[in-house]
Amino acid sequence: MKVLFKTVQICLILFVMPSYTDQCGHEIILNSIPKRIISLVPSQSELLWDLGLKEELVGITKFCIHPEIMYTRVSRVGGTKKLDLDKIRALKPDLIIGNKEENEKEQIEDLKKEFNVWMSDIYTVEDALNMIMECGKICGVAEASKSIVLEILNGMEKVKNTFEGKKCAYLIWKDPYMLAGGNTFINSVMSWCGLSNIAGKEERYPETSLEQLRSSDLEVILLSSEPYPFKEKDAEEIERITNKKVINVDGEISSWYGSRMLRIASYVQELKKKI
């Protein structure tokens, strides 16, 4: 009888408390809408702010620089790869939102022992839109997240296949040179806009050389502003060595999977003029 009673109690708790499964398959159960949220990824911090969660957002990383008002007002808990766990504990969050690629697994596992942690795992435009919707549901702003998703889709539909299969390389790092390859969010955005990624069949972030790029039949090389901050002088050097057209691009537009996706459509239209 005691076992039966306990089983009924557990079932009632689970019925009352909503559960959410993150993009890594981990389930969290919340007894109320979160009031103290820490975000461990710049793009997701910006998203939470744009969803209207300005009072609920109590912690961000030192790389969460947009918008500036958020960066100056909200407590910072270290870097995405080097979190200050003591600062996080002091903020007493009832929800932490991170990302599988951006954050260190060991630190996330430690946080899961003490807090509700919801992790995104994003490879495609669809994954990003799903993350936005799920964050909205978890944080009690489902309508706001739905509005953002619809606006993103509206804009992106206008620029779908804009570049009609133009072959390109997207450089994200120097010494060694590294490309955005397949199975990445950047590749998914490129594909959506009609850019044919020469590294699209390679996993993640393959290394390359300027000699390889020179001998390739690609038409344009895109230099991202992050994580390596390529400058105009880099573009001039790479263009001279590869004999290809080289364009510096805003890396946040193609790699921030959140409300910054609202800017993709207008940016693609401007990029078309350069390419």
C-alpha cells in the first residue's frame, strides 16, 4: 500500500510540474516559470533579452555583448568555455540555458547536479527555430517566441536560393586556415541562401590552405569576423594569393542562432550586391 501511495504521489507531481526535453535529450522538470535565468551563450542571451526576459536574465557570459545594455546591466559568469561556477551558484538560478558546442561538457555536468540546465544542440536553421520556440515555452513567453520565428521565416523565404548555387568557401580561422564545413549552422544558412559550400561534405571545421583554395573552382571566399577577426588586410592578402574574389562578412549574422536571425534577410540582400 505504501509503495502504491508513493507511486501515485510521484505521478501527481509529474502531472503538475511540466517537463522539458532539451536538444541533447536531457529532461528537466520545472515547478514554475523560471524567474532567475542564466544564459551561457551570446546568441541565446540576446534572444532571451529580445523575448522580453530582461528582469529574469540574471547571468550571462563575458562574450554576451549584444545588446550593450544587457552586457552592462547583467552579471557575468565567466567565458563560455571557462564558467565561474561559484558566481553561478551565488546567483541561484532556477534555469540555466547553454549549448553543447559552446560550453564545456564537464562544467555542464557539474551544473546539472545542482540546477535545471537546458542545452541546445544546433546544426541547422530548423534546429535554431526549434530552440527559439522551446526557450519561449520554458520561460513563459511562447507567443513572443512564435512571433520571432514567424518573422525570421518571413524574411528568409525572401532570400531563399538568392545565390543560385554559387561556389564559395567560408573561412572562420587563420593559422591554420579553417573552413565552416558540413553539419554546421553556418553551412545550413549558406545552403538556405543558395551558396554552395565547397567544404559542405566535410565534417564540421576542416583545415585548408591558400594553395588549396587557389586550385579550387570556387567563385568567392567569405572571411568571417568571428571567431577569428579577419580584417580587410587579410582579404587583400588572401585575394592576392588565391586569385579569387574575397569578401569580409559579419560572422554574427551567419552563426548566431537566435533573434539575430531576423537580420539574415537584409544582410543577404546587401551581400548579393558585393558578390
